[in-house]
Amino acid sequence: MSTLPPCPHCSSTYTYEDGELFVCPECAHEWSGQGGTEAPEQSPVVRDAFGNLLSDGDTVTVIKDLKVKGASTPIKVGTRVKNIRLVEGDHDIDCRIDGFGAMQLKSEFVKKA
């Protein structure tokens, strides 16, 4: 019996071969058997205006009035934004703000609450 490599994503030992791929039944991660193990995908490293590390689901506070195109009023200082999601790009926070709807914010204008 051959020894199969553990899953590089969740370290499960219950992997199996499916053609040229290895598959993990616990997390559904698939990877090729060539070239060794792959590192799991890393979420982007995002820091707030004060250098605190942000992660998905955090609550942040806006530290500066932010003008919004198409809106008559800006997002005011002190507005709390709950349950953020980190994304790649110039505006690295996806969120929903009460009274404004879905938005993308730059991390340099928020602080971790």
C-alpha cells in the first residue's frame, strides 16, 4: 500500500488519488501530485490606519469623513462598520454601511474597533 501525502490545506491524512490529482475529502482541496505540496491560499494582509492587523468579520470605525460619489452626505467620522470582508485591490475592505449600502473602503481610513 502506497503512502499518500497529507492535505496541504487542512493536514488531513484521509487523502485519495483522482487521476493525476490528490483530493482531500474533509476540505475538498485538490492539488497535483507533482512538485511537492502547495501552500494553502493566504488571505491578504491588511492593516488599519494604526497598524493593527484586520481580518474577515472584524468591526472597524471610520476615522475621517469620506465623500461618496452619488450620495448627498458623506460617511461621518465614527461610523461603525461591522462584519468586513478583506479583498485584493486598491480598496481592500468590502462592507455594508447602514444608510449607504454595499461599499468598498480603503484600510487607511479605518481603525479596528
